[in-house]
Amino acid sequence: MEIEKLIDQLNAINPNDDSLYDVDSIIELIYKLDTSEAKKAIDPLLRIFERLDEDHYDGVLWSIIHGIEGLKEYEEDLIKSVNRCPNEYNLLMINRILNSGQGSYKSTDYLSLLKELNTNNKLSPFLKEEIKGYIDRHSKP
């Protein structure tokens, strides 16, 4: 299947209903593609998180995280996603990068990005608490 069709399928997913369960099979098809083609799916996968209602949890969301991480070189798209629409899952991915010991990507310092987001009064108390926890965990004493 062509990447454009898979991207259209990803863009059609409503992560707040049963269409979310289609993502596993789409990710499997993406992994069968040439790496340069497969990487085109990173942004549409991240946008699924951006369309997700806050406090919505489903195990398939971990498939998306692992799917993105498996494609490698996703950091630039992740930073754009966090700046566009911070949410529990793209912030979790930033935390996972920090856990790995990587503190920055190109000119973006991940901890500084989190600190800047923490000043955003438009974020929900839930997200602000998540961000604060990541900042506390990764700040040097």
C-alpha cells in the first residue's frame, strides 16, 4: 500500500472512538515500507495524539509511541507536535527521550521546552502537573 493511502487512513482516525484500533494494522503496513517512505507517517501518527481527548487512555496509544520511536529520527516532528498541541503522549515521549540521556535535539533543549510550556496558562492543570513532574525529575539539583 502506498504511504499516501496510509497517511489518509491515519488522518481519518478519531482516537476517541473505535477507529483508534485501526492504528496497529496501519503501523504494521508502514513498517513494511522503505524507511524514507515510512518516516512520512511520523507527523500523522503524532497528530493522533493531538486529536485525543485529555485523560483518554487506551493501550493502543503505546503502539503509536513505539511505532514512532521505531522509525527513528522523529525528534523534529515531535518538537513541532509539542509546540503545536502539547498533550500527555507527546510530552511522555519527550520524557522518554530525557530518560535516555539525550538532553537536546539541534537547537532545542528538551528541559527548556518543558519549562517554557509550564508557563502556558492555557494548559490544563493535568498537563501542567505532568510537565512539572518531568521538570522535577530531570532538573539537576
